[in-house]
Amino acid sequence: MCDRPIINNLGSPRAKFCFYLPTPPVAPDHWHYSDQDAVSKLIELNGNHWRKILTIMAKIAAPDTNWKRYRDTQLLKQDEQILVGSSQLSPQAEWHFIVGGVSQKLLESETREKQFIPLDSEEKLHFDGKRMLKVPYLDYRQYPNILIEVTREQIKRRR
């Protein structure tokens, strides 16, 4: 049994990008999203699975193509937030990424009235036409670079 804290809200509460996930990472003692090494500590403690999640988030949110530097120095500090197991959308977020089927089910009452259109031929990405996306789980097999680029294009078009 793990005696480390589990955090269900990671990142800036004023973030413009909110990612809704079904399961939390284990957090180091005294961890805070604003710590310089916050992301590297999460990866160190939670392993490859969370490295992939945080990398895909960085690829989506980075203002340029240097996602690795962004992940290691800026991710979760200002513009990103992760809400785990949430049944409500963050009122502060400009963009909402509802990740995977479990999160989509949890947020069904928030999305029921919206019309989502697929953005790709395999219908893995669905967009409400404004600033909400239903996306696959943040894993390279489910959310490859080509889908990350489609996501970035949607964000770029609405800036």
C-alpha cells in the first residue's frame, strides 16, 4: 500500500488548458506544481506512464516546437491543470481536454448538450467547435504525433 499523497488537482488553478484524467499520479511529499522540479519529480516517482502523459500535454500546450524544454521547465506552472475524476469543468480554463472514456463518462452532464464533430478519419478526436475536445488517453499509441498536430492546429485557429 502506498503511503504517499495522491493529488487530484495538479497545476495552476488559473490555467488556460485543463486536462481531465481518470487516475492521479502519486505525489512526492511536500510536492507543489510551482516547484522548479515538479514535473521531473512526478516522472521519477510515477515512471514511464506519467512521463508519456506529461510529454503529450507539453506537446499540445507548448508555445513552440521545443516541447521537451517546456515540459521540464514550464508545464503545470501557469497554463496547464490536471483535474482527476472531476465531474465538473474548470470555470477558469479556456480549453478543456476530456481524456479517455472514463473522463468522458464522468463529464457527461457537462457535455451532453454539445455537438461534437470528429477531427480525424479514425474519430479519435472530437471537437465542440469552440474550446472543448474529447481526446484519447494520453499514450503514444492512442494519441500519436499526427493527432497532437491536429489538436495544436485547432488551438492555433482560435487564438
